[in-house]
Amino acid sequence: MMNVTELITSLTPQTSEYEEYGDFSTTSDYGDTDDGFCPKSKVREFRMYYEPMLYWMIVILGAIGNTLVVWIYTHFKNRLKAMTDVYLLNLALADLFFLCTLPFWAADSIYGWAFGSGLCKVVSAVYKINFFSSMFLLTCISVDRYIVIVQTTKAQNSKRSRLLYSKLICVLVWLLAALMSIPECLFARSKEDDESNTFCTMVYWNNENNRTKILVLALQICMGFCIPLVVMIFCYTNIIRTLLKTRNFQKHKALRVILAVVAVFVLSQLPYNGMLVFEATQAANMTVTNCTESIRFDIAGQVMKSIAYMHSCLNPFLYAFVGVRFRKDVIRIFQNIGCVSNLKNSKLAGIPHRSSVMSDTDTTNALSL
């Protein structure tokens, strides 16, 4: 089977065919250079090999996992009595809304954008709203776990007020995410290139040194990755220190959960945000001036973006199903609809009841399995 490197090489024009194209425009997926035209149809050809299947797999897995989370919270009303539970419900909703945009991008990778500029703006804005809301909610979960584990006394004394604050914070998260989607409403549109391919892309205003594009990319990198990562590292580092001081506690399991949460976030988001940093540098300095290099950069960006999208189907398993309560609730739901005849016959029935990994609690068992 042809590996990725061979595929990229086969789809990329040889350097001898495209000598020194000058400053390459990165304002769209298809562009010209100062010295000639750089055919980006090779990028679409590469996308057709893997994006539709990958996106539909993410949609199916993410829809199942996030729908179960929403179903549990709506079926068991007593679940929404903690800040993290409120955040988890909103996170599942954000991921579900985000998954609704992937079929459009899957179709775009095969047929091009056939939905017009209006839907291009809507789909791009919905994607950005739910991307940022997911990142902000993950940050809120980290902060809440920090308060519950590290500042246990404070968490116990302010439990009722914190629950109210969590609902207000969720409203602010959605409003801030909507604010961050304004660039998509302004700049996203359907565009046709010289090869008669139609695509949905960001077309920025022509200003000096691409300042608008650089500002948009900088906001996405800072608000969508850097700030959440710093907050998560701070919170989970202090949580780990607290757990290491705790006696009679299954530390190794709790630490595995924490490391898994941070590792999945970094591994799924760091590559794509690294590409965004490079793209911002390219917009400022025009470091990529060769058509071959530009095509390879675009292909790498598509791969990194696809990896980042996978976070939406991993969230339910990281933040919900790792907990015993969620697993038991899933079994109870299937038992109620007749899919499971007897809960006692389930393997989970022999597990003593404990708090969910991400459920609120008055002790450090909040992160136990």
C-alpha cells in the first residue's frame, strides 16, 4: 500500500516544472504567485483519498458517544448537580454541533463547495463557535477539578453557588465563542479558481502585510490552544501534587486519567496549531515561495486539521465514560429499553459504587476510577 510520503510525492509537481514562484499567497487554498500560477488541485486530490472516510468515522463515533452523554444527563436529572456535569453536557452539545459540519467538508473534499457563499459562512461560523466553546469548556473542567481536589474546603463551602456560576459561565463561553466566529462571518465565502474548482475559504481584505489574516490566526492560536493548555497544565500539575500527598488512594489510576486527558489534548491540537503558527509566519514573511513547498504545506495542514477534529469523538470517553457512574448509567439505560436483561449479570455490576472520574465530590475521590 502506498504510504503517506509516497502519496504526497506523487501528487506534488516536480520542482523543475515550477521554478521560483515568488511570494505565494496563502489567503486561499488555491492561489497565484508573482511569477506564475500554482495549481492547487493536487491538494484536493490528496484530500479525496482519506478525508471523507475519516470525517464520517469521526461523525459516527462522536455522535454515538456524545449522544449517550446527553441522554444520560437528560434521563438522570440528578446528574446536573455539579459544575463539571454542567460543563460536560455543554461539551457534548458543542461536539454534536461541530460534527454536523463535517459532512459538508467531506463533500467539499470530493465535489468541491456546491452550497454557495451563504452556507459557507454559516458552516464555517458554526465550526468555529463549537471549536472555541469546546476548548473553553475543557478549560473550565480543569479549573473545576482544581478547585474540588486542591481547594477541597472552599469547594465544599461554595457548592451551591458554584453550580449557579457554572451555568452563567456556560452562557459566557457560548457568547465568547460566537464572538470569536466573527471573522468567519466576514471573510468566509465560496470562490472559484482558474481551474473551475469551487471551494469554501477565507478571503481576507487586501491590506499591508496581511495584518487581518495574522490577527485572526493569532487569536485562534492563543484562545483556542495556548491559553487552554497553560490553564490545564497549571490545574493538573497541582492536582497531581495533591494526589501524591494523599494516603490510601489509587493514585496510579487517577494519574493515568490525568495524563491521558492532557496527552490527547496536546497530541490532537498541537500539530494543527503548529501549522497555524507557520501559516501566520508565512503571511507575514512569505517564507514559502516555491509551488512544490506550498502544496506540501497545504497537504500537511489538511492532515493536521483532521487530527484536531478527532478530539470531538474522544471527549466522551475521556471526560465521561472513564467514570464508573457513567458506565453504570449507560447499562441502566440499555436495561430500561430492554437491551440488557439484568444489570447484575453485567461485568460492571461487580464494581463497587464510586464517584465518576469527572463528577463533583467532597473528597479527592473525584478523580478515582
